[in-house]
Amino acid sequence: MFDVAVVGSVNLDLVATTPRLPRPGETVSGTGYAEHPGGKGLNQAIAASRNGARVALIAAVGDDEAGSRLRSLAAEEGIDISAVAVVDHVSTGRALITVDEHAENSIVVVAGANARTHIDEMPEATVVIAQLEVPLTEVLAALLIARSRGAITVLNPAPAAPLPDELLGVCDIVVPNEHELALLGGVDALRSRGVPTVVTTRGAAGVEVVDAGGRAWTQPSFPVEPLDTTGAGDAFCGALAARLAAGDDLRDAVRFAAAAGALATTVAGAVPSLPDAGTVGELLSASGRVQR
Ligand code: ADP
């Protein structure tokens, strides 16, 4: 039995820095190159694990070096990888990212093995969370099983995409950012389509919650000096799942997740920026002292 099962993508991010982005047909000289683990599934699994949850990741990688590296990384983070399939003759998911000196970027995502993610035996977990970088059929299959077992089902509808009622109907909590919420037609549309609780993340503007009883409230953001917002949404979702699994009510879990999201903006990169429970706890108690 796990606290959190994450159904989602695993990518290797290849990041080139250049003075400016190339135009079509053009070659520019890069000034730097780095490879980073990524994919919303892997990021959120790490975020939940660092916040004390026993986590199972349900995902797929290719039979390449990147796949074995990323599986090892997940295992080193304490994540159960028995449901991370290795698919033959397919590459592990890749994101090819070019960043210019103004931090403007262009990104190509190649789903690779992520497109072959398949729900076979779902591990049992208190909370099941999914995103939209793996096939919708599998997200639906996972959340249906989770719902039939009485788990708390959470969907982070990222990247933004229109969704069928069938899928929304098996979500207890949907966690969009503002852009994703707009594409889904807003909070009222989501709730009328069967989603009890909508938790909208709004960057520095904090979090807007409408709960299952129709009560709306705002969780203000924690004041930080942002350096790189990559990973904030994943830190938020992973921490939220971990705290809900630990038995927090929605208000406490959202507050904790907002602190995790804020901290993730203070460190460069995605995985390196995902905070652990101790760091989040320090920010929460520091801000508690300020409020009193
Ligand atoms: P996404 O990366 O998915 O667009 P957000 O930018 O909304 O997600 O960030 C997720 C959460 O992280 C926010 O709701 C907030 O709690 C926290 N966060 C993000 N940016 C900041 C910031 N500049 N200052 C404080 N908290 C932030």
C-alpha cells in the first residue's frame, strides 16, 4: 500500500543555451548544454517522496541509457519503480529546450515511451495523481481503478487540453494553473461537469480553491525572491498529494503545497528545486511567526 501513486511522464530534458533562438532554417552557436531529469510524472513523484510519502510511479521509459538513468534516479529518491515499464525499441521521452539570453525559450517535446504508458496492475494508494503527458485512455483507466478503490483522485490537467466528461467525472480534485483553467472553461464549468474541488494555482497571486461544499477561499502565496519558476507547479502538486495522503484537510494541504511551490521558485531547475518536508516546514513555521 502506497501513500501516493503518480501516473505520468518521465523525460530527459536536453537544454541548449544560445545568444538568441534560431529562425527556421538557421543554425546558431550554442554557449552551453546540460541534461536534466524531467517530465511532470517524475517531478511530481519526487516532490511527493521528498515530502514524506511512500510513492509508486506508473510510467514508461525506453530501452535506452536515458531510461535506465531515470529509473535509477527515481529509485534513489525512494520511489517504487516496479510499475515503470521499459519499452523495447522506443526512446525515452525527451524535451529539447533552447533558451536564449533573455530567458526566452522554445521547446520540442517528444513523447517517446510516454505515449506507450499502459495501466496494467495499478498499485494501491491513498491518493492517485495524474497529468496529461501520457495517453488520456490510461489516465482515465488509472483514475477509474483508484475511484473504485476509494482513493482520492487528483488530476493536474497539464499541459492544457480539452477533457472528456468521463475523465472529469472520476476526479475528486482538479489542479489547473490559470491558463489550463481558462482552456477548461473556468471553475463553474469544471464543477458542473462533475469535479467537486478545483484548486487553481496562480503563481505569485497564490491559490484559489473551491471545495466540494462550494466554499471558495484564497491561499495567499508565500513571499519569496523567485529565481526560476520551473517546477513550481510540480512541487505544488506532489506536496499536495503527499499531505492529503497523510490525512491533512484540504486547507492545510493547500497551504503546505503553496509553501512548497514558493520554495521551488528559489532554486534553478526542476528536480533540484523540489523542496523536502523539512524545508517546507521551516517556511511554514517562519510565516506562522510573522502572522502572530
Ligand atoms: P505552474 O508552474 O503550473 O504554472 P504556478 O506558477 O501557478 O504553476 O505555481 C504553482 C504554485 O507555486 C503557486 O500556486 C504558488 O503557490 C507557488 N508559486 C509560484 N510562483 C510563485 C512566486 N513567484 N511566489 C510565491 N509562490 C509562487
